[in-house]
Amino acid sequence: MKLKIVYYSYYGCFSSVVAAYIHAGYLKDEISKDTVFSLPEMLDLDYGELKYIGLDENLHEIYVIGMKNFSDNIKKTLEGLRKIYNLEYDRLIFIDTSMYEPKYLKFIFPMRKIAIFKKIVDEILYNWLIKRFDGIKNLAEELKKYGFEEKT
């Protein structure tokens, strides 16, 4: 069975990126700040763009997307396109990582663009991520281990 697994959140550029990289096997137990901020999709805000991350060990394709508050609409649209165009994969699986996302990200993006705040903001985000890394890792690994019922 060929699956396309999509990790998503409101922004699609923080917790969903980390979960997708864990799932694809690129991130393991320890992550440094340099590693986190060198991920190409990390904090790259681009709503609605499906970004390919890689394959897992079962050759399922892993993606991330930022959906704002339109997750149900986007899910239905992607599934509809699959049916219309007879795309050759069995299922689209959507995994919501919003529970691991800082609520204040909307304030972080503009602050991070100001040079004097970038280092402080990165430190705050990295510490937030470290505190939630085990939860994100468990989510991705449980999905790989126990199967793929949609997690929302």
C-alpha cells in the first residue's frame, strides 16, 4: 500500500516540520539548535504549499503543509484531486501537530526579521521545541509503528 503522509499545523513550518523529519528518519534523539534552524522548511511560512520531505523506510512519501484554519477544506480538495486524476497511491494520511505549536508564533515571525531579536527569538523557539520534542517524536514513531489511522 502506497501512502502519502502529510504533517500539518496552522503554520506548517515548526512542529509539523520536525515531526516529518523524524518520521522520514532524518532527525533522531538529540537535535542541536543549528540542526533545527538549518532544516529548509523550518519557519518558512508558506500557507497551502505542500512541501515534500522524503520517504520513510516503507517508502511512504512524507510532506508538510500549513493550513491556517482551512484544514478540512484542504484535506477534501487533495482527496478530490486524487480521485479526479486517478493518482496512484492508496491513501492520504493527515497528521495534525498543532498541539506542539507555540500559540505566540504569529508574533515571532515579524520579530525574527529584526536582526537584534533574531537570536533571542531562535533561543525561545529552540527551548520550546526541546520541551516538546519527545511528544513530537512519540507521535511520529507511534504512527510508523502502529499504523496510520488519521490523527487529528
